[in-house]
Amino acid sequence: MARSRFDRGGGPSQRQLRVGELIRRTLSDVLMRGDIHDDELLSMSITVGEVTVSPDLKVATAWVLPLGGKNPQAAIAALKRNKGELRHAISKDMTLKFAPDLRFRIDETFDRLDDTRRMFADETVQRDIAAGEEDDLEGDGEGGE
């Protein structure tokens, strides 16, 4: 059976990554400048952490979070309400054949980062890390036979 042109298990292509980063920067600039005429959206400061793009470049998912993480559902709702205007503003600055359909999701990267910091601060984990470092130092000093 022939493989689909989208059936690549190796992750996003360089083009997907480039287009995603271009969309991320453009979307951030549009939101920062306040080019969208929505009072609720203008009252928020929204961070665009990442934009992932489908292999055919027709769907772009923006991972966003309001500054301070306050009321992310309201931010997503405001962005969805203004999706057409945002899509138009992004397509003006890009030279793609099609303006990608925008989808918005809450960026949970910061929450995971806080959880990881808490985990590494735990006494048990610190003890295990210290024990592993001592084992490494003991193993380095033997020199082999």
C-alpha cells in the first residue's frame, strides 16, 4: 500500500516549524499592537507560546496563555470570537498560498515547568540526586583493570 504524504512519524518538517514560528511572531505582534477591535481582547495581555502547523499548512494551533494565567477560558473565547480578523491580519504578513485556519488552545507548559521545579525541590529527589552524583564520582576514581 502506498504511504500517505502526511504519514511521517518523525515529527514536524522544517517548513512546518518555520511557518509556525512566523505565525507565532505575527500573532504576538498583532495582539501586542491591539490591531483587533475587541474591548475584552484589548484588555488582556496574551502570551503566544507556540504555534503548531498541520503538514498541509492549512491548520495552525496557537498555544496561548493570558499574562499571569488569569482566566484562560475567557482569553480562548475572545480569540475564537475574533478568529476571522486575526486570520486576516496574519495572512497580510505572510506569503502562503492559503491562510491557515486558526485554533486556540491553553498553553500548559508553564504549569508543567512549575511542577518540575517542585519535584526537584523535594527532599527525597534531592537525596537521590546527591546519591547518584556520589556513585558517579566513586566510579570515576577506580580507573578500570
